[in-house]
Amino acid sequence: MREIDASIIISNIKEMCIEANLYLSNDIESAVKKAFDTEKNELGKKIIGQLIENLEIADKDQIPICQDTGMAIVFVKLGQDVHVTGMNLTDAINEGVRQGYVEGYLRKSVVKDPIIRENTKDNTPAIIHYDIVEGENIEITVAPKGFGSENMSRMYMLKPADGVEGIKKSVVEAVSMAGPNACPPFVVGVGIGGNFEKAAILAKTALTRDINTHHPDEHIKALEEDLLNEINALGIGPAGLGGSNTALAVNIETFATHIAGMPCAINMCCHVNRHSRRTI
């Protein structure tokens, strides 16, 4: 049994919150630059150029890429041979988020009660997803999620008979409804299978996958590629002002499901698809 002191968890979460808000991952940044090279619409190209300039300013001045520094989503793959000492793991994660957002001067956007709406002033609590795995390490992914795109996400409880065409229709419909409100170009996370809540978690998880890595199953990979082409054919374009780069990628994750259903969740994300991953 390996012991990990909670202070190590706290310091890593703190750093990851700041890191994720100041820098895009290499795959996303490269995709934005590729979109600039391929965009034919003059106004769309200008918008992408401004996005690239914004990334450079955030790096140079050490300020957030986007003013909405998001709600902290934390995915934890916890090795079954790990024992966290000194503090409850959930408390340690929230303490890391608190320190990251307070000391990193990141916007605090979390309210304690969804009706009363009083700000917690430190962006906690985080939303934490645990997965117990083999081994004696902890893999942590911090994914701050802004709500401009989050609010445009959709959940469809499809019938098995709807098939692949029903999935395509639902995803394209969700993107069309999002339009400029989710700040395109998008990364589109799709979760298929499981049940109501599992599909949504799959869609969120899909956003943290390198966009240059397709789903391992060929039929799902083909679906990712088809959907990306259909979405970019919509002509929504950067900032919704027209163009061929409406989406940078479509990432799909799947899970077993019931014979009577085919849940399909679409989690929209703007080009500021933030995530930082570390293994402790």
C-alpha cells in the first residue's frame, strides 16, 4: 500500500487549476492554428487570428485565456493500492481548487445554492468524478468548464431504432442550436450509451481526450469523422459569423447500455477546451 500525503494532492490541484486556465493543451492550440490556415471566409479567418493573439497575450502576461475561468471539473483515477493520508481526498481536492482560484486570481463563479445564488468566493466545491483502478498511482485531470458553452449542451434519450442516423441528427441539431452562443469553433464531446447520467459523464470525459486521437473502434471513429464534416458544413463558422471551421473536433465515448435505450449526450465546448493532467 502506497501512502500519499494530502498536501501533495493539494499543491498539484492548485497548480493544475492555474495551468489549465492560462494555457491551452498542445493539441487544441495546434488545431486553432490549423483552422486559421484553412479558413477561407475572410471574417472567420480574422476571428481565429484574434483567438491566436489572445493565446499569445495570455501566455505573455500570465492571465487567463478566457474571463470565464469555469467550474472546476476533476477526474480522478485512484489506484486501489493508494492510501491518502492527512486529509479526506475530496477535501484535499477542494482545498487545491480553493488555493488555485484564490492565489491564481481566477474568477470565482460558483454559487453555494442554485436558488439563493450566494457566491462561495473560492470556486468550490469542485465536481469530482472518481474511478477506482489498479495500481498505486493517482491520475488527476482538472478541466475548468465555462458555462457559455456548457449551457448549450443537450441530452437526448434516443430509441435503439433511431440508430446512427438518430445520433447524427441529435448532435448536429445540438450544434445548430448552440450557434454563436457557445463561442465556436467548438470541440464537441459526445457520450453514447450507459444511462441518463452516464452518457453526460461520457460526453464530459470525451472533451479531455487529445483531439488527434480517435475512438479505438472503427465504426465510432468513422462517426466522429462524419459528424465533424457535417458540423463544419453548417457554415456557422468562428464566432458564428460564417466559415468552414465551426468545430475543431468531435470526440465520442461509449458505454454499454440497456436493450430499450440509447442515451446520447452532447457537451459543447468552445475552443478554450481547458484540461491539465498529472499522475502522482
